[in-house]
Amino acid sequence: MSSGRATRSLFDWLDARYSISPLIQFVREKEVPLGEHSMAWYFLGGATLFFFTIQIVSGVLLLMYYQPGEATSYESIRYITTQVPFGWLVRSAHCWSAHLMIASLVVHMFSTMMLKAYRPPRELTWVTGFVLFSLALGFGFSGYLLPWNELAFFATAVGTDSVKSVPLLGNWLLQVLRGGPDVTINTLYRFFALHVCILPILTVGLISVHLIFIQRQGMAPPRGERKAPRGMKFFPSFVLRDALLWLVCVTALGALALLLPYGPGIPGVEWELGHKADPLAPAFPGIKPEWYFLWIYQLLKEFPPHLFGLEGPQLCLLLVTALMTAWALVPWLDRKARRDEPSPAFSDFGVAAIFFLVFLTLKAWDIGGGGGDAQGAQLPDPRAVAWTCAWILLPLAAAVTLLRVAVFRHRWFVFSAAALLHAVLHGFAGLSYLGAGAIAAVLAGLAIGVAVMRERRAAPTMGGGP
Amino acid sequence: MRRRTLLRTLLAALAGIGAAAPPEPAPQPFVPSAALREFLEARAPSGEPIIAADQLAYFEGLPAREKQRFDAAVGLELIGAPTQLQEILSLGLRAGPLDLLLHDNCLLCHTNPEEQDAETLFSIDPEARGSPSHLQLGEFVSDVHFRKGLSCAGCHGGSPDVEGMVDEIYERWPESPARHTDRTWIPAFCARCHANPLVMRRFNPGLPTDQYAKYRESRHGQRLLDHGDSKAAQCVSCHGVHGIRDAKSPRSKVHPRQVPGTCGACHADAAHMAGYRTRDGKPLPTNQLADYEQSVHGRALLERGDLGAPACNDCHGNHAALPPEIASIAEVCRTCHAANGELFDGSEHKRAFERNGWPECAQCHGNHAIAKTADSMLNEAENSLCYACHRQHAADNPRCIETARYFYDSITTLATETASFESEVHALAERGLDDEPLSIAVEELHETLQQSRSRIHAFNRSEFDAVADRGRAVVEKSRTLIANSDAEYRFRRNGLLIAIALTGLLALLLYAKIRQIESNEPPRS
């Protein structure tokens, strides 16, 4: 019997029992819509999924040797990286892949935002994606503590401390998160359970839902077309391209793991084991969280201890919650996109969000502040930091704006201009971060008000926009 | 009202506190007398309030009992001026010492500018009031005797409860100016308590009571008591007066970090030391403090704050201070550098030094200006320690220079290797390789290096090699560790290159497959 006939009969056997033919038919007919924009954005979800798969595989391998416990966590990680064959590769790949996963997830989310792929009927795909993003941050936060080293210990102490600011439930939440009033080995136990059990179950479940949504509805076609004018065969063209990207990713991951085994050495993107955590040792200065939390860390620093009768951190958390909620509800807030009309305001909102996050992250790195030695003897100068970061953001923003005007024909810049004005007022005019933000917000509000009035008076056409 | 009480009880019960606590009696509100209020609100001729806002806040925060004491002192005119009240409040004393101060009529009266002249007025700023510097009020209320309740009357006689001066004070205290020119009475005066175990037991049972006996045997004591030389140091010269702090206090004049300055106040003062001579008749030098400050001991103590480093008294003694004789210098050094001393005792140098009457350690390392030792002391430079001495005293013995050269070569090789391995540890860590074994080896090398340098004091190759050989073995082990790590890194790098080649090939095949599929597809509308 030839191998072709054997495969055929095996397929028939399975098909008779599990009705595989419709599935095969679905895959054969499935197409990826092609529009004016680059189709590169369609691969980011796949890349994120690939890195997540690497996380699962490398995580399971680490789990074979990792032993949570006061006397074993640090030691077992050290054992993995020094004694276990290829343990160094597994740990380094796990860490690199974690950061790359979040990076590709962020780009995927912003590309979805800019391409308005959240338009009906894909609102819930956006929401599930947003929840997956939150889960990924949870993975990062819980995994950070597991090596039980000095940096992780103090960063977790600082990170969990911010929950205290949640109104009414703050102290209770802190106790739940830490398993007591302080960060102890009990905190590690619950972070371990969260990292290797609870979060993976939730994430795998939600990824399945996210993928089912995408398969049921197909990938979002370009705006203005309910069905794309042309498409690419999902199988084999798109799948093979996906596989090609994954090959590149795995090679890059291997190279990074070997050449930069402890990360690129930037605060928030490093995982050198260093010294074992000592709860009795004094916290050393300059502790910073992972890069994707830096903006919240910096925003907390910008708030004074008390403002409007509330505690500064409380107000900051309220602001962050409001921004995150607005982000999650974008499919419903963007009413024009719901009508399949251009919604340049939301494109600009996405760009403004990028400016806002980049500026805060740069500030969190104390770029241009001088001083800030390892012992924290000399603190960076906050005015100089703000000045330098504004100077970095300015050309970046100019390039993005030029690109938007020239290539994408964008004509709506209120939010991005406000974000830029915020940075300029704070960095160059020396206003406080919140003061500058308030002025920029008021001006943006006025500009939007004027725009809405004009729009109501004139014909309801608004120039350009994706 | 009842509802509010009920609510309060309920809240306390919910909080889990206070329910069982007995109700505290409500404190009686303090109402200042008109005289005290007048002082508190008094203004200077410029219109500025005399009692500053922070001092008023301090007064308000005091317990009612202390406020009442202030009121009583103002009523008795012991506090006779707003400026006096201001000075007392500006001390910011806690309730305990403030209570002692307000109980002490001597002090209250002697801080009253209305009652005292500049010669007897205690003040926060004696310079401004023209008082002598020992009438510093801030220092006095920090005095260890004052804090233990032994105030003015403890030394001067009289009673702090009595409002006026009594004859006992004049009887006990020598007449001025005799007491300023003749200081011979001071040691015995302090010894009345400090040499009496029964008295000291009441205040500080742990404090020895043999200081006076030791002092009498010291060079200072001999000069003062036997020769009537009032320039010689006595208790007050070193411990101060009216501001004596516990010796453990960093501000005490006899705290280890203050001792060089305290001794130097006399011994570095050429005018004060003029006329004093050494045993061999030379003028007593006054450069000890300057030398000590530059020495390895001085830098450790004064710059790094290392209290393990010796101050003057650790070598010379304190109450029994005497210059160490040649025979005892080595013993003084051995109290800390015992191992080097033992090695030296078994060496050929011991006999040679004895023959020449040289003071063992000090002969090579000096005394007050002991410099940090360096390997270059062993090399063959013209002015190096070993070479210069041997050229002069043992020119006929070439073995000595050979041994010094051997020590020097061995130690510098070990030191160079250690430094290179240290940088290799960082290189391994950066490449993600296991740096712990090499790091341990480097620590071992540091230890061996230190021990080798110490073993030189035996001036014997076999003694030296017993340690140096261990170091040489660690160097070999470290080289093997580095070679193994390099091999491991090469393996990883080659593995990566092979992986990249394979994945690259696979990627090329995939790309070709995609092109092939798409070129075969019919054109789509």
C-alpha cells in the first residue's frame, strides 16, 4: 500500500468519526484580507502567540528544577543557570521571550487601534485582547519575584505597596497580594501559584476565545470594506509566512539569549541574578520596575502627596484606571468607526497615548539627569531629566507627525498636539508635570469643542484619516 | 449625648482596642500666670518677639507639670528675664533633663542676666555675653554628671534647693586666681568620687575606679604631682569641664576619634611643649599629631571612622600614659599584630635587631607616621626598605637580597594574577557563564596574598612558601576554570552559529516554497 493511500484511508477513518472535512474546507477557503496598509500588522498577533508558546515550553522546563522556598528559590535558579545543561539558555530565553511577548503585544494592540480593527462586530475581540494584555502584565509582575533576589524583592515591595492607595480596599488588597503585611516567602508562594497555574489557565482559555472570535469573524478587513477586495489564502500562504516569521523569532531569541544573557542592561529590562533577597537589608536606591510598568511608576512620582483632598497615589491610580477603562471601551466610544466612517480623533488618540507613554518612560529612566550613582548619593536633577526627555520626544513626534501628514494624509492632531504641548510645557517651561498636563488638557478640550461646533455647522465631512 | 457615647464605645469595640482600657483622667489645663505670659509675649526693642514661634510651640507641647515649674521659677524670680526664658526654651530639652534644670536653683540663678555678671553667667552663646567658654549652657545640660542628677552642687558644694549662696561653696572651692594657676588640686578633687567604688556604684557601677592610681604613675601625673608642673595634663585637660560626655559619645573629648585632637591640643603645640625633653635630652617633638594623621592608623580612624584603628591611648595608655620604651614597642604592636610578631620572633632578624638595639616593628614601619605597607618595600630600588638597610648593614650576605627578590617576585606575580582573574570574573558574568567558582578562587587568592605578605616577617623562604605555594595552586586552578569557561562559551557560540545556519536554510526553503506556491496560483481579481 502506498503512503498516499495509507494517509487517505487514515483521513477517511478520522473524518468518519470526527467530521474533519468541514474544518479542512474552512481552512482552505479562509483568506486574510489585503488592503492599502501593510499586511505586516496581521503577523503581530501570531508573533505574540509564538512568544507565549516559548514561555510555556521554557516555563515548564524551568519548573522541572525550580523550587519555591526561602532557602531554595534563589539557589535553584542559580543551579539552573550554572549546573543544568542548557539551563542558562532556557532561563535567558524565558526572560527575553517575556519581554518580546509584551513588546509585540503592545505593538499588536496599537496597530489594532490605529487600523480600527475593533470595529463591529469585533468589539469583544478587542476586549479579550485587552484582558490578555492585563494578564501578560500580571505574568511579568508575578514572575519577577520568583528568583527571590535583591532586586526582585525590593521591586515587588515597592510595586505591591502602590495597591495601598486603592480606596477602602487598599490595605486588604495589600494583605491579599502579599500574604501578610510585608513581602515574605508567603508572597513568593502566591506569586508562584499565580505565575505557573492561575494565570496560564486564564490566559490559555482567553487566547482560545480570542482565536475563536477571529476564526468566526475572520481578520478585520480594511475600513470602508465589509469584505476586502482581495485576500491572501490563509493556508498555505499566510501560514507559511507566519512560520517564516517564527523561524526568524526563534533565531533572534537564541542569539539574544547567548549574546545578552541578562538583557540589554537597561533598568527595567535586566534579569541578572545578583544577590539573594535579604528582607532585613535596607532597600537600595534607584529600584525600577519592568519597562512596561515604568510609565505608572513615573506617573506616581509626578503626583504630590495630597491633591484635591485626596492622597496623590490614590488620585494617580484613579487616573490610570480611567485611562485603562477608556482604552478598553474604545470600540464603543469610537462612534464614527462603528458607522465605518473615518475617525481621525481616535487615530490621534492612539498617537497621543504613544507620546504620553514614551515621555513618562523616558523620564522614569532619568535620562539626562546626571548623578544617580549606584549608592544614590547624588539624585538625578528632575528639571534636567524633563528637559532632555522633551528634547528626545520632540524630533520623534515631529517625524511621526510628518509621516502621518505625508503618507496617511492625517489632518486631526488635537490629542497628539496636547500630549506634545504637555511635554514641552513641562520640559522647557519648567511647569510641574500635572500643571502642564492640566493646561494641555484644557486647551485640547477647547479645541475639540470648537471642532465639534464647526462640524455641526458645516457639512459633516472631516478631512482624511484612516 | 448617650447616643454619641454608645457610638464611641461601639467604634472602639469594632476597632478591637480601647474597650478594656481604663478611662484616663482628663488632664488639668495649664493656665500661665500673668508674669509668665508677659515673658512669653515679650518683644525686643526692634518689635520682634523674644520667644520665637518654634520655642512657643515647644513650650505648648510640654507636659503641664513642666509648665508649672516654669511658672514657679518665674514667680520666684529665678527666671528673671524673657531672654533667660528664651535661652532655656531654645535648648529644646526633653522632659527629663528639663526637669533637672528647673529643679536646680544654682543653674536658674546663674542663667539670669539680671543677677549675674559676665564672669558667672551661663549662656547659650557665651561669646556674645562676654562669659568664659566653660559657661556654655548647651554643653552643661549635656554633661554626663548633670544627666545623672549630679549638678553644680555635686562639685561646688551647697544645695540646689537653696536660693542663696552658702559658705560651703566658698570653703570647698579654691580661691581664684590660685585655682587657675595651680592645677595640682584637680586630680584629687575628681578622685573623691571617681576613686571611690562606693560612690561610683550609685552612678555607674561598670566604671573603673583606678584612674587616680594610674594617673599618679603616669608621666603627666609625675609632672603635675611630683614636680608641681601645672602645664601637665590632668583630668580637666582631657575630659573637659561643664560638658563632660560619656566616653562612648562621639562628641566626647576622649572618644577614640577625638583622642588625637585632645592629645594634640598640648602635644602639637610647640609653645606649650617648649622645655620638655626626651630621655636622651632632645627637645620633645611636636609633629606626632601631623604624622599620625597621615599614617595608616590615622587615616583608618579619622577618615574612615574605623574604631578598630589605634588612637594615641591604645599605644601609650590613657590614665597611665607613658612613652613606650624600645623593649615594649614591639609588645604594643603585638596587641593587634600578633601573628606578625610571632613570625618575627622566630626569624634571624630578631637577633640582629637585638644586637643593634633596634625597636623591632618601629625600625621598619616607623611609629606615629606608619605608612601603608607596599610590595615595593621588598624590591631592589635604591631607596627600598630591604635593599637600603641590607646594603648598609649586611652587604656581605648576598642571600638576603636574593630572598627579598624571591618574596617580591612571588607576591607581585600573585597580585597580578589576582587582578587579572578579578576582571575575568566580570567577563564570565557578562557572558552568562558560571562565575562563582572563579569568584571563590579570587577570594582565596586575596586571602593567600595577605597571608604571604604577613609571612615575610619570618624572613624565611620555607615559611613563606607554605602559604605562597597554596596561592600558586589556586592560580593554576583558576587558569583551568577560565579555560573551561572559554571552551563552554565557544561551544555555545558554535551551537548558535549552527542553529542560525539551520534555521536560515529552513527559512530560505520556506520562502522558496511560498514563491513557488504563489507563482502557481491563478491571478485573483
